[in-house]
Amino acid sequence: MISKPKFPVTPAVRQLRHAGVNFSEHLYDYLSRGGAPHAARELGLNLHDTVKTLVFADEREQPLLMLMHGDCEVSAKSVARQLGLKTLAPCTPEAAHKHTGYQIGGISPFGTRRQMPVCVEATVLELNQVYINGGKRGFLVGISPRTLSDILQPTPVSAAIDHPKGDIPC
């Protein structure tokens, strides 16, 4: 008898269920420092459709989440400029955990410990489906960008920089 995979019930999953939205669940073997490229390879997904959740802080040390294509990097300077901030820098793993309640490699924009602003690369919202962390290392959820937008109400920005190993220009 083949057993059905046991998907984790994280704060992110709870928020999605509470919102009554459709989403798919995808487990993969987590690899430290593998990131979105590893997740996409393991699950047979297009890296451009795999969205990373990054935690940044502004000059007042106020956090914000940035959602970016898996094959792109974020221009923090560009995001700061578009939001009218002086500076924006990635948070340390400890600060990211403190703000989100999630470990690096398992940070979801859903079900975070505290509410914080969310920015999204505008072109992410043009995709048909996105795969984003579900709140645990080795676990992605598939949702429509419309659902992502409805729940998170992110600020669209244009801040993508081609990843050095990316196949698709951002």
C-alpha cells in the first residue's frame, strides 16, 4: 500500500485554509543553501515560477517582505527608491526568524509572526501559477498570483536583477 504524503500544517497553511483559497502542496528534499533552484529542480517546476520570500529591513529597522522570482535577485536600492526609503538591506537569519517566525529556507509570506509590508516583483503577478514557501523547509504551496495579491495585498515593484545562473531574463 502506498502511503499518502503527510503535508505539514504550518501557520501559512492555516492562513490559506482560513481564507478558503485553493492551493496545492508540494514536498521536496530540502538542501541547505539549495534555495529556489534546488526546489524547482526537485519538483520539476520552472524556476521563474518559483517565488522566494526575502526579509529586508529599512533604515529604522522596520521589516518588509520581498517576493521575487527564483531566477532573479532583488535590487534593494531600487525597492528603497520606489518606497521612498533611505536604505533597505537583507535581514540576518536571526532577525528574519524573529519577524516571521520561520527559519531561513522555510520563510512564507503567509502566517507570519507579525504583520509587515509585502512587496512583490510586478512580473510575478503576471504568471499563471506561482510556487512559494509554505512555512517549512522542503515545502512549497502552489497558488494563483491573484490569490497571493488578494491575501497579502503586496506593493508591486520593479526590482528584478537577472540571477547569474538564471535561464530567463527578469
